Amino acid sequence: MQLTHLDEICETQMIEPIRTIPTSCSQSIVDLNHTLWKQLNGTEWLFAAPVSDVLTVLCSKHEPMDVKLSGTGKLQLNPVCKAYGSRILIQSHATIVSNRTSKDIIPPMSLEYDCCGSIDKNFK
């Protein structure tokens, strides 16, 4: 599933520290009764928690940890972690980049195998 937004420029401006909402942004008033999440990238999310909420974080080789959420903030998870709450499951995504600039080494090999013989009238 892929979500798209009509006003991505406005959303980008709202991440920056601002004192007023830009006039180019459409505005709505919503009544939130549960935590709202917005993923920024593979390991970071913004949240708005109108009431206290608890998120349980699970990382490999560590004990589960409960994190209390209130108000607004940013959550960043390590790539090997997952988090879940009453209405959400968050999984980090790690991107592994490999840059191999050395040349490939191809070992020498003999290709002197004649598999097919010549075609002439003496070939059986």
C-alpha cells in the first residue's frame, strides 16, 4: 500500500520550526482520541498522543521496554527493533549499501575443450 498526500510541500514546511501555519496549507480541526503516527523514514516516526499512551519496544537480545507517550514527539528505532501499541505495530527498515570499487578478479581457466568436432562427410 502506498499513501500519497495532496499537499506534500505544506507537510514538508510543517516539519521545520515555524511560528505560524503557512497560508498555502489547507487546515482542518480534528478531534483525536488515539495516537496519530506519521512515518518520516525507515527508522523515524512523528507522533501526536492526545492522551497518555504506551508503546512496547522489542529489540533483539534485550528485554521488552515500555515507553510512555504524551503530547507530540519523534520516535527513532534501531533497525533491529519493533514497537507495538494498542493500535499500531512499527517495524524499522534498514537499508544496506555496498560500494565495491575494486575490480572483479576472474581466475585464468583453460577453454581448450573441443566439444563438437568438424562437420564433414566423414563425421559419424
